[in-house]
Amino acid sequence: MSNADCPPGFEPLFRTSPFLDATGPYFYKPLDEGFVVGLRIAEKHANAQGTAHGGLLATLADIALGYVTAMSQAPPLRMTTASLGLDYLGAAKLGDWLEAHVSVIKVGSRMAFANALLRVGNTTVASARASFVVIAPIG
């Protein structure tokens, strides 16, 4: 997938791994505070009903919640996910552009917390929340 297949302002996600390569490609768009993470729903993301698999939504939520929260600090934090919860509210279909919009709730010296809405256009398809263990001290 190329940048031409993304909404304006999105670029390839600045970090990758073998797992992200297999489940992506993921893109991001900088905001005044933080950034939005998105991807185009492809056949490899679909369940038997032809909609985005719930595991993909959980993966997108975890990536966006973690990256946005880590990058909200200078220098960025090293964190690991301690808890991830999702409420599935709708479905994303093949070809849909799915975005994760994150709100960082609190970042402390040992724990960090954030919420996210996963949206297709103006329709929320999932809400998510996560807590993270901060591995490297802030500062």
C-alpha cells in the first residue's frame, strides 16, 4: 500500500517489526498533540463475515495507545502494555480507512494510562483503554 491510498497527511508509521509488517501496513498523521494511527482494511484483516477481525482492532488499539502515550513525553518512554480492554461497537468493512484517536490520561513514573476511539469516518467501531508499565524512568 502506498501513501496515495491513504487520506491526506498520513505517512508510513515511523516504527515497524515483523508482527507489524504482517498485520499492517500502518500509517500515522501528526496532530498538534500526538498523532492518529490508521490503516486500510484489506482481505488479510477480515474475519469470516468479511469485516475487520476483532484481533486486528485490538492490535491497532495497542499500537496507537502505546506509541502515542510513549511519544507524549520527552524523551519518549519505554513501556510495556499491562492491560488492554476494548468494547466493540460496530464493524469496519473491506476497503474502509480505520483510525485510532488516542487521549493520554496520565503518565507517571511507573504507570501510564490512555483511551482511544477507533473510527471509520465519523463512526466509532470500538473504544479502547490501556495501562502501561513504564520501563525507563521519565527524564
